[in-house]
Amino acid sequence: MEAYRYADGSVGHPGHPVGPDGDEPVGTVDLTDHTAEVVTWTVSHATPPGVREPNALAIVEFDVDGTGVRAIGQLTTADVEIGDEVRPVPCEELRDPSVCLREQESQSWDGYRFEPV
């Protein structure tokens, strides 16, 4: 989980080639080295093909050197509350590639889920 650091001091995830001040990123931050706080969460019961059902999702906020960095992603469990501390953990398959509408080789299936600390 990589965030981009910009010259104006902001940090963004996902990273963009141009920051809020119009400049290119000056570095990156590995968010797996940080924990985050659950800002809000929900459970989806009507998921796209290949995505687990039910699917617990959260918006979380990392504190990176005093700068808040928000991310959205799947949770490892629906047993969370607003304000809980979570950490990103690797997941080899966020979606079942056998039901994808595109060629499997063209897609990335891995990523991160948020796990309560």
C-alpha cells in the first residue's frame, strides 16, 4: 500500500502523478508500516461477480507524520467499530479471477484488507 508524498507536505493514497500543488510526487510512504483508524464502515450484500458476499468495507485514516491519509478497502471481519485501530494485511485474492469479465492475465487479484489490531 503505497502513498505518494508531495512537495507541499501532503500525502495521498492512491498516488497521483500530479499533487495538489501541481507538482510531481517527491517520494512514497509504505502504509503497511502504519496503523489506521476506522472512520466509517459498511457491509455490502450485493457485490460484483467474484467479490465475497457479504463484503465488509471501511474508510480508514492513517496518520503519516501528522498528515491524515484516507483509504478505502475490504475488512478481514465485520466485527469493527468506528474509531477501531486497523492495519493493512496482504491478501492474495481480493476477487475470484474465474468470474472476471476481462482476461485473467490482464488483472491484478492481490491487494490489502484491513485487520483490527
